[in-house]
Amino acid sequence: MTRSTIELPVTADDYRIARYAAAAIALSVAEAALPTPLPGIKPGLANIIVLVVLARYGWRDAAWVSLLRVVAGSLVIGQFLAPGFFLALSGAVCSLAVLALAQHLPPRFFGPVSASVLAAFAHIGGQILLARVWLVPHDGVFYLLPLFATAALAFGAINGLVAARLLAIPVSIAEAAPAAMKGAA
Amino acid sequence: MHTHSLRELLAQAAGEGHAPWRTLLKPGDWALLLAAGVLVAASYPLLWRGGAADRAIVKRDGEVVTELALNVARKYAVTGAIGITLIEVQPGRARVLSDPGPRQYCVQQGWLTRANAVAICAPNHVTLQLAGRGGRNEAYDTLNY
């Protein structure tokens, strides 16, 4: 066997992002098994990971984790390039855009819960807009908006609380894993 | 090789000795949750108002007998094929108060409140139907139970 001539240098950043993305993918795959009362209403547990990454490592890493989650998660579930994939992508892009703004909220008054709720609303907003433009070209989709908004508020608040609690864990524990990877690399 | 993983992080998160949940919320979080809650609650009447009715149309043998505005309470009697059907209107709703039909389906239907809801008193050839404001974005073509 010939040795590959292509060497892809892997940085500690890559390992860290891959670890968090793996956690996010695992959560979204697990969540896909849950029955939902209405297509589009789900807890969005993977967003907990995105919030933690945003708070710890900044927006760029959070965007990587979120988008890797959407792409790889859809590959695992077999939804890649299906309508559900584009809805998820649209939601993820919108919530990343909102998170880019929300991270500048004064940290004295606003914590992960605010970011989570705002991102959840952006998520559902992005999905419903794409659905209106592409899948259901009728104003009837907005009829479901109150239900989606209620779910976004509830799950956004819960996910935000979980993220806040994860972030309250001393960084040394959370940092241990990436540091170990760095040593291995 | 460390095996710190999500499982361990979650176990940590669920563990004892942590601050209670409410301390994880800052003042701005509370304010934002409150504002979002108000907005979400307001979105229900705002987006689900479609289909509010504003008049009742009474027909006999398919022909319009009268149109009653739903803003004042009143009663209206129609003479049909086998007797008199009494229609009652109250602000925002209307019903068939009494009907000579043997099975009383249209009476038992009770108050009609949404646009295009209809009560049919077939034996007496009388129908009561509600109509909404604009024709364009009406929620239903017809409503029956």
C-alpha cells in the first residue's frame, strides 16, 4: 500500500470542534427517535452544545459545530438533501446569525438562557420562512406559528438552562479532554 | 487518555452541590423570557383570529331570506316547509333556537361562532350560516359537525 502523499494537518482546534460536533450529532440523532406531535417541533438538544461552544470558544467554533451537526446529523439519519435537511440548515443559519448578535449582549444581565431563547426563535423563524417560500407556498403555514413559537420559548429556555449549568462547571474539567487530545497530537 | 465525555459532563451537571437553577438566570434573562412569553401569548389571538364571523345568513330552499349582523342580540323567525324555525343572534354568535324538525340536529348544534360554520335544518328547508369579513383569507370554505 502506498503511503498517502496528502497530509492534512490537524490542529487542536479541529479536534475540539470535532469532539463538540460529535456530541451535537449524537444528541440530534437521539432526538430524531423521539415522536413529535407536529413536524418541526423538537427539543433541539444539539443547540445546548452550540451554546456551550459559543460561550467557551466563540462564534466561529459554534458555527462549525452547528453546521457540522446539520450536515453529518442528516447523513446519519438519511435526510441529507431532503426537505428536512434544508429546513434544519435554514434554521441553523438563522440562529447562528442571531447568536452572532446576541453574544454582544451585556454579560452582566444576559446569560445563555437569553441566547438560547433568541436562537430558538430564529431557528423556527428560518424554518418557517423557508417552508413558506419553498415547500408550502401559502400563508397557511403561519397559522402554525403560535405553536412553533410556544415550543421555541419552552425548549429554548430549558436548553439555555442546561447550557448555563454546563458552563457553570469549572473549566478545568471541560478543558481536560481537548488538552489530552492536544497531547496525543 | 482521558475519557471525559458528554456523559461525564452531564453527570456533573446533574450532581449535587450546584447552585439552584434560578441562579443561572440573570435579570435580563427574566426580562427576555417575560417579553417572549407575552409575544407568544399575543400571537395566538393575532394569528388565529381568521374566521371571526360578523353576520349570519339565513336561507330557505337555498335562497337568502335575510342577513343578520352579529353585533346586536335579536331573534328572527323563518317560516319553512313544515313550520317556523327560530334563529337567535347574540354578539359574535348565532344559533337555531327552535325548529319543527323531528331530530333537532340543527338545534343541538348550539352556538355557531366561526365564519362559514353552518347549521342545516333539512326538514324545514332552512339553513343558518355565518359569514366573515373578507373573502380572501377565510379559514374554511364550510364548517360542519
